[in-house]
Amino acid sequence: MQSLYDFYAVGQEELRLLSKIQYPKDLRELKVDELPQVCDELRQDIVQELSVNPGHLASSLGVAEITVALHYVYNTPEDRIVWDVGHQAYGHKILTGRREQFCTNRKLGGIKPFPSPTESEYDTFACGHASNSISAALGMAVAAKLEGKKKRHVVAVIGDGAMSGGLAFEGLNNVSSSPNDLLIILNDNNMSIDRSVGGMKQYLLNLSTNETYNAIKFKTNNWLYRKGLMNDARKNGLQRLANAFKSAIAHQQNVFEGMNIRYFGPFDGHDVKELVRILRQIKDMKGPKLLHLHTQKGHGYAPAEKDVTTWHAPGKFDPETGERIVDKDPSKPQKYQDVFGHTLLELAQQNPKIVGVTPAMPSGCSLNIMMKEMPERTFDVGIAEGHAVTFSGGMAKDGLLPFCNIYSAFSQRAFDNIIHDVALLNLHVVFCFDRAGLVGEDGSTHHGAFDLAALRPIPNLTISSPMDEHELRRLMYTAQLPDKGPFVIRYPRGGGVLRDWRCPFEEIKVGTGRKLRDGSDVAVLSIGPIGNNVAEAIEELSSLSSQSSQASTASMISAAHYDMRFLKPIDENILQEVAEKFSRIVTVENGVKTGGLGSAVIEWMNDHGFHPEVIRLGLPDTEFVEHGTVKELQHIVGLDKDAIIKAIKGI
């Protein structure tokens, strides 16, 4: 077989089989013996494309055989395949009519970064966030029964650490008690993005010790069905007896079989011909089933196999050498996440009560910086945002000071926990919401659009957003001071604006903003790093006004700029000043504008008898913002410099 590197020397014309596959029906015309070659070509196509158009690489390489086998055995799209964690579904996209468009993946106007039913009938459900596949697939299986579609098969593919999410266990519990024929495929690669953690990880590893038993049981069941000695009426009793026997000899209980979900495995998830054989044999079995497959994240591409965390989403790289193309310009500002990571370590060195918590993202949020130095004070809880919040609340209740770092979009999954388990008791937990606002190419499932509006009504919360890296450090320092209660700090993905980001720690009085520029005609109120766009807009507007002043003073516009810093408590002194001086106000926020800063300003003005004209700039609440670069998306939603200038002029 050709090596991966030899392939690239030859070129894409070597994709002999893949080039013939437009849809799964074309795949199903091939012989089983040709499927390994299809898997190799599929990997080669993914590596080649992602080397120039970055995306999620390692996960999709790890499921090539599972993807091919599923579309080969099942009659998709009539049969339903529900993917969990959509970054493993690139091969699925390529095999379902989107190979020619795959070069547009994650680009503005191109195909979506994750499967979506709005894009293809082969995409059965949204899967940008983890752990929802079992619940959604069970719903589809029940719907098929109730609607009389008895021949429809439903398969949930869950992996990349998603089994650690609470929703997955809720789904399993319901699967065990509802009449259904669902097949759950557990893609067990011992990974989420960083290494998966927790008891479920160890449990799945331990199950592999019983491969011989499972293989014998699988073959015996098939023989009994073929001979007519096994039917559905006898199955449950015999299954309970077999489970008891297995538990006795293996000294462990299979949690899936304990829930009356038939368990098969573990099997090699990279043997596509064996997968086809197994899927065909269990395809029409009645009742819920779980097929446990061991896979390797990044399988088939040596650099990704060696460093799966880095190659989860490696950016651009040379496909032949595996060398990543990294921008190492030292003059560029640090990423906000790295400023957070270094600052947290500094604070933790000064304050022994500080601990760090993240749900499966220590590298993504840079908690790994503190984790390396203080492993006993940092906790990766797995893909479990709700637990991360309540766990933090428990530590805060008994005297520790947790910094709980969650991506803004994923914090939505912990909304009740924030209210009930932290805010209600006014516990001192610092929530650091990374990736707030527009995140770019990951699109609508990952934009941190709703945190400001969702959290603003909750009592006891302090909600803040720094305009730059110095402000981030000062807010983090302020948040860890005594008696601050639950404290939210949100900041965006990517680089900041300051090359020299280190600064002395200084307390910022909670609920105070700052005037950055005086003016007489219009007041512009912003919160967070989007304020840098405002500053550029006002500077350009001032320059344009100065140039035009020679012709007409009527064209001059003097705009004041206030960085509010805090959404809650909002700076009422600034609002009073603005209300008394200005009749025209523009608010700017990198979040959904309904319920956020603009709404807070209008509410305060109305409550205090002021009625200025207010224009709110922010993300829309009428549609979800799709994918593209941050600059492209800011232009589309009206948050770039030109849109802010237009709004100031227009008011």
C-alpha cells in the first residue's frame, strides 16, 4: 500500500475510488474488498484539503472506517445516522454529495463547519455541542415506530469524550426504558480534545479485558437466531443470565448491559471489512444495542497520531512533511486565552485558595499553564459544563476560590447551574467565558452570542468584559478579592491589541466604566474588546470631520466614547452624565443586542425619565450568524469600523 507521503508526490488523480463516489449509493456499488482503499483515499483527501483550509483534522481521520461502513451498510439518508461532536464528520460530508464543495468548508458562504439538516438531508441533527446524539437518535427511533416506518434504522455515533456529558447518560437511561431498536456506536478513542478524563474513561478501558467473552457471545447469539432457538421473548431472560455470569467471572458489571442495552465489543474500529460484517449482523436485531469500537484519533497520518491534541485543529500545514505553518511573529499580541492562563498562574501563586476548573479544554483555554505548575489545584472535569459550575460552587461553599473557564457558547449548557448552584447562594466563583462574541469559522453553534443577555437578569452576578489585555488582568485581580460573589469575565477568541500585555495588578471598582474620549454630539457606549473598533471609528470620524471643516462646520461630528466595562452593575454615574449631555446614543456590543448593553441603557434611561434616541449595534436575534472570518462576520452584522461610523453619522 502506498504511504501517505508517497501519495502527495503523485497527486489527487490517485483517488481512483473516491472520485467515483458522489453519494452513498455509489459507495454501496463497490465490493467489500475495495473499502479499505476508500478509507485510505478518504483520509488522503481530508489531509490534503485541511492542509490549506484549516479545520478539525484528527477526529475525522479517526472515524474513516466507521463512516464508510455505516454508509455502506445502511440505506442513508432514509436510515438515520446521528453524529455526536460534528468535528468527526468531515468524511461523512465528503461521501454525501459535498466533496466538490469541501474546499469551502468553514469559509464564508461555504459548507457549514458541522453537520446541519439545513444543509443536507444526510445530516440528521445539529451536532456542534457534545453528548446530544443518543437523545436525538432515540427521538428519531421512537418517531419511526409511531409513524409506521418499521424499516428505518437509527444509529447514534458518540465519541471524542462525549460519553462523559450528562445528557449522554440521560439518553442512555431513557433508551433502556423505551421500546426502540436504536444502535449506539461508541467511538472510543480515549480523547475529547485534550485527553479524556474521569471514571467512564477508565471503565471503557477496562472493558477491553473481556474481548474474548464478547466475541464468543456475539457469535453464539447469531448462531441461536439462525437456528431459531433465540427470539425476542427469550432474549431478555437469557441476557440477564448471561450478564450475571459475565459479571461473576470478570468481577465487574457492564453498565450498558445492566441497563438492558445489548453490548457488542470492543472491536477494532479501523477494520472496515469486519465493521461491515458486524453491522450487517446486528442491523436488524430488535431492542437497543451498543457497539463499542476502539479507534485512534488521527489514525493514518503519522504527525496526528503522535500529537493528537495539537492536530485536533492544527491550522495550515505541509501534508508531505507534517510541518505546521505557524505564525511566530513576536510582535503580534498574545491571545486572550494565554493572557488568562499566565495571569491565573500569577494570581494562584499569590492566593492559595485559587483553583482552576475547565470542562475538557485545558489547552484551548490555557488552563494548562497553571495545570503544569499546580496540577493538584487544577481540574479538568471532562465534557460536563453543568458539573464544572456546580463542582466550582461546592468548592466555593467551603472556602476555595474557583476560576471556572468555559467557552461562552458552551456555558449555555450550564445556565441552570449558574443560577441555582452559584448565584442563589452568592458563592465566590469567577466565571471566565472564553470565545465570547463572534468566533469566526466554527459558526453558529460556537459564537458566544447569548451570555450577556442571558445572564443579565440573574441576581448577585457581576458581569464584566475587558477592552484589552491590561483590563483583563485587572478584572481577574479584582474578581479574586474578598466578598466579590459570582463574577463573570468574558473575552473573545484570538489575539488582543497590546504587544506589552503585562501590567501591575490594580483593583477596578466594581460597576465603574471609564470615559475614553470626550465629545459633544453623540455618546458611544461599548463593552469589551469591540470597543477597539469603536475607538478606531471615532478616530477616523474625527479625522474626516477635521478635513471637512474647511468646507462646512455642519458636517463635523464630535463623538464621546465610554468603555462601560460592567454590564451588571452598570455604571449609573456614566449613564447620568450621558443622559444629561446627549440626546443621541449609540451602544456597541459583541453579543446579541436584545437584552444586552443596549437594552440595559434604554431601560435605565426610561426608568429615570430620559428619552434619547438610541441606536443599538450588536448581533441579531432574528437569525443565527453563520461562519466566516471574524472580520467578514463583523462587517455582515454591522460591528466593524465602517458600520460604527455609519451609525454615528446616521443618528
